[in-house]
Amino acid sequence: MRIALVIDYSLDYLGGAQTAVIAQADALTAAGHSVLVVAPAGRTEERARICYEWVRAPFTLPGLGLPVIPHREPLRDHLTALFVRERIARVHVHSEFGLAAAALAAARTLDIPTAHTVHTFFWQTGLPTMMQRLIAPAIGAFHRWMTGLPRTGVTLPAPPADAALRSMTLATAQHADVVISPSQHQAARLREAGLPAVIAIPNTAARTREPTALPPLSAERTGAPTPLRVLWIGRCVPEKRLLPFVRAALRALSRVRPGTLEIDIVGAGPQLTAAQQLVGETPGIVFHGRLTEAEVSRSIARSHLVALTFYGFDNQPMTIVEALAGGRGVFYVDPALTEGLVTVGESGAGIRCVDPSITCMADTLVRLVSQPDTVRAAAAHALAACADFSPARVVALLEDAYHAAETPRLRSDAALDLDRRPIHHALTHDR
């Protein structure tokens, strides 16, 4: 099958959605499918056996790093011709902005079945209610300008700006034949929002790799302890809760023997400087900045545990998949993250703080320093859990979803036929 994977986010920075797209492209290609990735133009190194179509963005939103590619007639016509020339049989979008909307419209013109993976339906601004009320209309207007999509007509149970952000995702998903959620709990929320065809399919690792052995680890009370190494990976933004984690790590380091706990932080973003200032010259916390996929894999191999500290934001982070594929347990705080982390309601590859507070995270880190068997047990569970995220299994599920998209169109009769909307303005694009 010839499949187009479309994403509005730049592949120059491998965030969760970008990593998932590359992993999916690798997995589908390895299974014998032909894959075309359509993404904003950048400096990304192209992977062997995958075709690319780079679309130039007129500008990038400062601070957010989002390439702005509005859905306009020239872009839609270009994608329509591209899909014909490449004999595309399925169009699978991984975002909710202009490029994804144009791809869905082009596919509709050609009667190509479509899928949309929702990487998060849990957008959060973290702003006070009054501020959210002020900016919510602007969020909706910006998305309509970017995509040409109408309002969803659905009232979402969230603060105003958060609801406006989630409506962006819902508006795009309403125009796909099948919607894919990497987690069951997000799939349930999408169905509650009125999407009739939501399929839960987990993400997969970027490349099939053999898990590495857990580095030596001994308890704090032994004469020559080896440090517990905890790896935090993510964008340094408020919703990922890096600053609370750094504060918790500093508290934990002040309570354990020197050399028994080490924290590695991988990622970049607006809160990186603030995190570095919190740490100052304190030993035990090292910032590595933005790393390549291969460097992240090596960082996981050097660690004992991978930390996920957000709460109520992501649905199934790629960090979980990468940690399990590397044979590492996951330190986490969000009780909704069960897939791969909990086994029949009991502890599995996940080690969860009972609440997301700084105090609880610090207490858990201190406890794990003196309980290495808990860390080893989580790593052992990870080896078993990673089978659920294997490329072969995920591809089989994707193939089922692509075939389901062939059946009579599942989107609402009220959904707007995008290719018939009047389009204004032009957009330049690169081959």
C-alpha cells in the first residue's frame, strides 16, 4: 500500500508527534508499504527507503515553533497532484493545522480513505480563567484561518482556552474517515466528544532495537553504592512540569548520600534556562539539551529509570514506548497512563507517585535510591510490556484501520466538504 503521512510540525525537532510519525514510517516501510512523509521544509536528514515532500511555511510562530502553513487552494492543488502522481492509497494525518486540513481535502477530492492520529486531546494553557476567556476566541479564529474548518458545534467540558485548543483537534478529526488514538483513555474522551469511529492503536518505537542490560545498581546503605540514574526527556514547557521535577530532584538530592542519585535532563524549550538556574552549581543534575534520536537511545541505555512528570496532558507519550523498548521502567505521576505501565491493575513497568506534588516526587526518588529491587522489577516488566508496542503488531493494527477507512464514510453528514469551500490567498511550497 502507498501511504502518505502528513504532519504540520517540523521534523527538525523530534517531539512526541514527530517521533511517532518517523517511527510509523519506519515500521510501515519495513513491512513492505511505500511511505511518503509530507512535512514542513527544514534541515531534517532524510531516512533511507522513505520518500519526502517538503512544504515551505511562510513563517513560524515564535515561542511555539509551529510552522504556519495555511490551507489554501494552491497547496491543496499541489497535494492533490502529488497524491495522484505517487498513487497514494491512504492519507494519514498526525496534526490538526493547515497542512493536515489541506491533505484531508485533497484526499477527499480523490476519494482516498483518510486517518487522523490524535496525539493529544488534552491541551492545557495553564492560564487563569479570566485570561482564558480573553484568548479563547482568538484561538478558534486562528485555527479557522489556518484550516478553513468550521466550528465543531460541540461544547467541551474544559476551561475556555483549553476547550478552544481541544476543539482544534476535534474539528480536524471530524473530517477523517477513521480517528486513531494511541491510548484507550483518550479514545474514550474522543468518543464522548462525538467522534463515532475511534480506534486505539499504540505508538511504536522508532526502530526495532534490542533492550540493553540495566546498569549496575546497589542500595544506598551499601559501602560503595552505584547511583540511581533517572532520565527526564521532553520539551521544556510548563505542561511537561520540568520545573516541579527539578525542585523535587533537588529536595531528594539533599536527603540522600552524595553519589547515590543522578538526574539527566534531555530537551530544550522556554523553561530550560529557569531549570538550569534552579540547579545552579548543585551536583547530581546534568542538562544535555536537545539530542538526536540515537543520542536519546544511548541516554536511555545509561539510565535505570525514565521520568514522565506531566499530569493530565499527554495521552501516550513516545517516551513510554522508547523507555519500554530500551528495557527501562518509567517513573510517572499521571494515573491515566496505564498502557505498558500497569499489569492487571498492579505495578508493572511503571512506578507511580501517588500524587503529582513536588513532595511526593521527592519522596519517591528517595525511596527508590534505597530500593533498587523496585527499579529492577520495573525494568523486567518493561521487557515484557514492549511487545505490545512492537512495529509488527502496530503495523497490523494500522492495516486494519486503513481497511476500515474504506467502508462507507464514517464522518458526520454535517461535516464540511473542504474541497468545495472558497479559498483565498496563495501559499508558496517547495518540492
